[in-house]
Amino acid sequence: MSDDRKSMTTEYLLEKQKNIATKLESDEHGTTLEPMYYGNADCFNIKLARCDTCQGDARTVAMDDRGKIRWFTYCMGCNKATMNNRKQSWLSIFDWASMNLNSLDYKDLPFFKLKNLNHEDAKIEMTDIKNKIELKRKSLGIKNKFEPSRCLEKQLAVATAMVLWACLAMKLIRNAARNINRRKDEPAIKQG
Ligand SMILES: [Zn+2]
């Protein structure tokens, strides 16, 4: 890359970083994004969902994949299993959650404080939170390019995980809405 190109890229990234920082700061929650939304839960160690096919317990296990440790999750009742072998156990827990939406409720997620919201309000709130976390992740990514550090890397890993959990929350909210609409469409059961 020529020096001109390089400085243009640097300028571009710095400008982008500035815009993101402004956006985050202009928001009332900007500077306190982590405690507000992440809570005290460990985003790399979330409880495994039950299997939504047989209600069985699931388990995340490590296996040796040609000398490398990889993780996958399966149901001990019906052997339903995640498709991908993951480098990190929490990613397998995430995969498993994504394929067992019916045994999860967005209100029970240890993040995002959605407990008291109906699905319509939760969708609005979560769209906003997801946008902010994505901005935060971008901002950390750019910062880490300029001054890489262990601390930034750790923050970046947390933000990246939180983006995925935010995507899951959105899926769960959509699923809750679908289930409610389905129930509405079912003929009423005659009483008596
Ligand atoms: Zn099962």
C-alpha cells in the first residue's frame, strides 16, 4: 500500500471511530453500555437450554479434532446435536440455544433487562440495544487496530459475544410473537 493510501485509510478509520464515539456519547446510555445491558452475567458461560424436541437435558462436550480441541452440544435424551464443532464452548452453547428456541424465553435471558416487557416493547428495546452493541464493537475494533492491547481484545471479545446474544434475543422475541399469534389462530376450546 502506498503511503498516501495508508494515511487515507488511517484518516478514514479515525474519522469513523470519531463518528461512532459521538453517536455512542450522544446516547444517554453510551458511556455505561456494559453495566446497563450486559449485567453481571458472564457472556461466555450461559446455562444450557433444554432440548425443545424431547425436553431432555443437553451437554456441551469437548472432542479431539485432529489434535485440536473442539466443542459440540447434544441432547442426552434424543441425541439432537449442534452442526458445528466450535473452538470455544460458549459458541456451542450459543449454537444449541439457536436451535432450541422453544425451550427459551427472552424474558429469562441474563442480559438486556427484558423481563417485564411484552414482545412488542421488547422488540423496540432490543433493536436499539443491538445497534448500540454493534457500534460499540466497531469502535473497539478500530481502537484495537491502532493501539492493540489485551484489555481491548478482551472488551472486543465481550462485545462480539454480546452481538450474538443480542441476535438470539431478537430471534426469541420473534418466536414469542409467532407463538402468541399461533395461539390466537387456534379455535377456542369449548368450556364445560
Ligand atoms: Zn432431545
